[in-house]
Amino acid sequence: MMSTKAFTLVSAVERELLMGDKERVSIECVECCGRNLYVGTSDCFICHFLLEEKTLPAGTATFTATKQLHRHLGFKKPVSELRAASALNRLLVLCDNSITLVNMLSLEPVPSGARIKGAMALALNENPVNGDPFCVEVCIISVKRRTIQVFMVYEDRVQIVREVSTPEQPLAVAVDGHFLCLALTTQYIILNYNTGVSQDLFPYCSEEKRPIVKRIGRQEFLLAGPGGLGMFATVAGISQRAPVHWSENVIGAAICFPYVIALDDEFITVHSMLDQQQKQTLPFKEGHILQDFEGRVIVATSKGVYILVPLPLEKQIQDLLASRRVEEALVLAKGARRNIPKEKFQVMYRRILQQAGFIQFAQLQFLEAKELFRSGQLDVRELISLYPFLLPTSSSFTRSHPPLHEYADLNQLTQGDQEKMAKCKRFLMSYLNEVRSTEVANGYKEDIDTALLKLDILAELERVGTAHCPGNANVIANPLPLINEEMEAQGRYFALGLLYHYNNQDAAAVELWVNIVNGAIHDLTRADLYEYVVDFLTYSSNQELVWKYADWVLQKSEEVGVQVFTKRPLDEQQKNSFNPDDVLTCLQKYPKALVKYLEHLVTDRGLQSLSLVLLTPRCEAWKRKKTSSEWSRWWHVGVSRCQVCFPLSYADSTREASDCTVLAPALPVLTSGFCPTERVQRAGLPMESAILHGKLEEHEKALHILVHELKDFSAAEDYCLWRSEGRDPPYRQRLFHTLLAIYLSPGPSAPELAVAAVDLLNHHATEFDATQVLQLLPGTWSVQLLCPFLTGAMRDSIHTRRTTQVALGLAKSENLIYKYDKMKLKGSSIRLSDKKLCQVCQNPFCEPVFVRYPNGGLVHTRCATSRHTNPSSPSPGART
């Protein structure tokens, strides 16, 4: 595994500053809180320093420690542990099995003399459960055998809140919320001190190695496991991370996300929590303290204090990218998400993905590069700019600064290797074709199209040879005069058409491509050239060119050719650059294309434009020119496929009105003084006539047209569903009964209508009143024929009956409850005397008639009736 420089070791407190000429004094413990550094010594002193951090021009950090004061605690034992409680301005000092509270600035013990006695070790709860900001929760290992105690520590007092027994003698402890992670004599456990429930983790031998218990996050701990493993464990007793491999004789561990730092007799090792790999090793002898304080990692020997300064994550990531270690860089970048603000991280991560993409691209790992480019939302022009002369001359693009890669162009990247260069060009063509119509193009479609065109030209040049041409750059800049004759001689007419287009000669290009499709010229470069021509005309702004070749594309394929009108860019459609009346004139010879165009008018251009087209005099003139069978076929195929059986159904939720009087202004042809329905009938449009009858609530007429004129029974059912949408059940039932009555009425198509009636009943059984239906049905119909209807009707009837019974039962139960409450109120006695006063008028009662409120208040009946607006009077609604 290659090393990564994640930290630098910087001296913070030198021996001379700490101890002077005391040779035998050693550092026993350290604590850091903000700029305050505290050191506990073996001769029972506490030293307070202020740390000043400076950044040198080279980017490295240095620390200067200024000694504030030192104080002797009055014991003859070394200071074992120091813990800062900044919220209380207190320092907890463990010395001689006693925890003393001292002022963080003056180092004076609190005047109350509060202390905790009988403590072997302590841990602060960084996830407290009591929620009081003016106290800290402290967990101690008591000198009492196999006992853990939990204290609340205030500014001047301490209070024990829990004492918990353990199965073995605890040696180390960390706490999170109600959970204790304990290193016992032979094993690690998780103990919930609130419930007493414990969870065994794994065994270890305390005689062979020093236990380590470190809280690393919410409900998660780091432990020194067997076999030189750093094990992660949650309060549930499981591990959500793979272990890290460190040495057997680890003394201490610390966390500086995303790294786990371990200290042994000779080295400081740095492992990643993301991939569990060892990233860095720093020689460090005689170290015996390693702790992290709010992201700052401190190590100490017996004589000096040092700080592990992390390099900025962005610098670490850039170093990994510079070493081509893409996977490690991406893993580290993802892990940095929690330490960086969201918006800043997104910008940083996109750039890292783009840089990684160019590294993979330079190594010809094209699939990986493509995914990184897409994920990083790469400006595609960054990639195009590697290829000389591919961007249009009008482009104002400049590369990202700082640069995403170190290459000037493709020649430098491939070092002149023609095979690699050809692979890179093929990748670029493939990538640009993929992203051309996606959001990755990001408004640079012209640049992409230009690059694709030039790449295609280069490919053609490679085929025909350019021995006499003065370099590819000149050919691309002005290719037509140089290679026109050669490409014609070689039969490369498709590419020649591209050259015409690039030189603003679209008419010549299309004419050439049309000749290829017609077979007048032989070129097998593109098997889909016809579709390409259609697409080219679709996006062409030259209307004259489109009209010139409209008949040609429609003759080849009506379904595909009509796309030159239906798939035009949205901005052109909004400008109405192609008048629908002119398009219909062109399409009258192509019925399939006409259908497609009508569908386009309905789905893309809105219903109003379709209505205008269908009811214009020109459309009526077309109708007169056609035979009845031709018109019927055209109408039913075209209009039915356009889904205009009920086009005005969209009006209720869109811009059109729900009645014909408002509809008329939207259809100018209906404002000529004629009734709308009469005009539609005269135009020979039964479907539109049915729609208008429906809008006028003339449902029987509408259904009669659908059933007897159009014989469209499914449309009749849909009509009932459409018109009853959002209406009450009786309205819906009347519609279906009307349709059934039309089906059952005598007529020439009685057998066909009878089948439709049976289907209607069987498919919509719940929409009918079974009693009325049975009176209408012919006596010759069998029960088996109507089995689905009868079954559905019975089920609906039974369901309604049972629902009614349930509602009735609930009402009776509620009434019984009210009666019970009333009886309770009547059962209590009320004493009325001449001393009682009305709560409203404050006059005594002169007769034994009154009104009593639930709160016990009594009022005259006249006062209760008049409902005075006295604010103190009870609400009339509360009267009983």
C-alpha cells in the first residue's frame, strides 16, 4: 500500500517550558479545550498553556505555547486524568483516587470543596441524557470492587444518580447516553445503566495487553481487540465497519475523521475508516499518551507534548489524484461529506470526479471515464478542447482554472501514439453522440454538433488520404475546395454533404443525400440516411427547403416523413412558423400522415387549434370533395386515434369552459349565429355533436348519437363515466339508466343492442338500481346471462344493508350514551333558595323554574332565552 501524507507532527510544548530543570518530573496526562492546554505531571502539578497556531507561507502549521500558570494540588501522587467541562468553566482532576473540581482559568479548587472520592478512572458523557446545560454527566470506575457510578457535576457540587454492578472488575470505560462500553478483566461488554441490560462483545486478556475503549461517535465505540485488531462496536453489540489492523502492543487510539490513529512503542500509524487501509506511519518513540480533543490530536512523551496536524482533505485528495490513485481519492472525498458544508462539498466533489475522469481517460479507461464525466457534470467543452480545432471558432470557452488535468492537447496526452489517438477520437465521438440530447450537453449542442461534424470529416479524410493537404488543421478550417473532388471520386457522398452543411450550403447537402437515398448515387456510409434527412429537415429553420422536400419524405414513409411537421423545435411551434392550414393542404394526399399530424395537434398544440381546423370552411370543402365512405374512414381513423371522442372533457380542468356559451368564442366558426350543435351537425360531425349535447346536459341526445349513429358502445360507456365524474351517485345512476333504456328500446339493431345492454349491466352492476333494471329487462333473458350483474347487485345491496345496520347501531349506541349522561345530570339534586342569585342578572330566584349549566351555574329561564352578551355569562351552547 502506497503511503499518504495525512498528518504532520508538530511540537507544542517543549520540556524546558514545562519542567525547567526538574529531571525526574514526567507528563502523566493532557487535556485540550479550545486554545487551553492543560498538562498533569507526576509531581502533582497542573500546568495551563495557551496555544497559538500559525500557518507558514509553505502551508505548514506551527504552534506556540505560552505558559499561564501552574498549581500544586496538595497530594503526593501524580495527576492521573484531566477532563475539561467548558460549560461550567471547570476542570475535573483525578488524583489519588479523588476527583477535584478546579477553575479552568485560576486552577483554584471550588470554594464548596465538592469532590468525588473513590474513583479509579472517569469518562465524560458526550451524549448526555438529562438535557441540563449547566451540568455534566461523569461516569467513574469506583474503587469499590466491580462497581460503576454515574454522577451529575455542577459548578460547585456533585450528585450521584446511579450505581451499577458489573460481572467483573472494570478497567476502562467510555459512555454514550445510557450505554457504557466497559473493558472488564477478560472481555468487553456494552451495559445499559438505565435498564441494567448488558451485551457481551468479545473476549480479551487484560494481563497480555492494555485495554482501549474509545467513543468515536453517537452510539459507537473503538476497542483494542485480539490479534492486533481495532474493532468497532455499536451499542447494539454489532460492528458496522470492518476492523483495522494495527500492532499488538497499541498504547492508545484516537479519531480524526476519516482516520483512526494508533500509538505503540515506536510508531504512530494512521488507518482509514473508509477502506481500513494503513495510510501513514510516523516514527515516534517513548510515546505514552494519544488523545483527540474536538478534532485536534495530541500525543505526548513523558517530557514533551506534540500535535498531529491534519493536512486539508482537499490537499490529501489532490495528492492521491496526482499519484493516479483514483479509487482512494474518491473514497476519501465521499467520506469528507460529513465535515464540509453541503454546497461546498458538492462543488468540490464534482471537480474531483471530473479530475478523476481525465485520469481514467488518459489511461484509456473509457468506460470509467465516461461515468465520472457524467457524474461530475463535466462541461463537455473541457473534453472537446483536448482535440485541436474541434471547437467552433466563435466559441468563447476557456478551460477551468485551476486546470482539471495537465495536458495541453491530445498529442501530449497520447505522446504521439497514433493508435491511442484513434481510440481517444472514437471515444469522443461515442460520448458526444450519447450526451448530445441529454442534460449533459447543458446548452452546448452547437459545440457538440460542430465537433461531431469535424470528427466525421477527419474520419473521411483518413479514408481518402491527405498526402497533398497542408495538415488536418487547414482541412478542417476550409475543407471544401481541397477534398470535394477526391471524396466524390471515392464515393464518400454522405461526408461531402456534411461539408456542404458546414459551409452553409444546406440545399446542396440535402439534394446530395436525397440522391443517395433514391439510389442515383451509391454510398453505404449510413444505412439510416433517410431518417437522418428527416431529422435534418425537422431542425432546419429554412422553410423553403422543408416545403421543397416535404412530398419526398412523405412518399418514402408517411409515418416518418410527417415528423418534419410534428417534431419541430418548441420555439418554432410557438411562432407558428408552419401554418396548420398549409400543412393540412400538403397532407391531404397522405391519410396516415394526416392522422399523425392531427394527433400532434391534439397532444402537443392543444384542443383549440384542432377544433379550428376541423370546423373551418376548408375542412368542410374537403369533406364535400370526398365520398361519404372516404370521409367516414378519414374521420373515424383520424379523429378517433386523436382521442377526440370527448376532447372537451379536458375543458373542465384546463383553459376551456364547461358550457357551450363560453366555448363558442374559442371556436370562431360557431359564432355566426347558428346554434353550436346545429353547426356541428351540418358539418357532419356526429362525435362533436354528441360532445356539445353533453355540455348542454342533453344526455339522451348525446347517447342516442353514440349508440345509433356511431354505434360506438364503448364510447357511450366512457361518456357516462366522463359526464358523471365528480357528481353525486344519483346523477351517475341516471346516466347509466338512460343508456340502458336506449339499448333496450326497440329498433332495427335490437340484437346488437341487447348484447351491449348485457355487457353494460355485467360490467357496471353497482351503477344501477337493480329493482328498476329488473322491471325493464325482457322476460326471455336467462338468469345465467345476467349472472355477473345479479351477483354484483346482490353484493352491493347486502353491503348497503349491512353498512346501514352498522350506522344504525352506532347511532343507537351514541343515543344511549347521551341518555346516560342526561340521567346522571338529572340524578343530582339542586338546592334553590332565595339566597341563590342568577349568574346572568344577579337577581334572586322568585319561582322554582330555572336553567342549570353543566358547570353548576343557575340562571333564570328568561335570562337563558335572551342570551345576554355578558362576558361572564355561560355560553348558551353549554345549557342543559
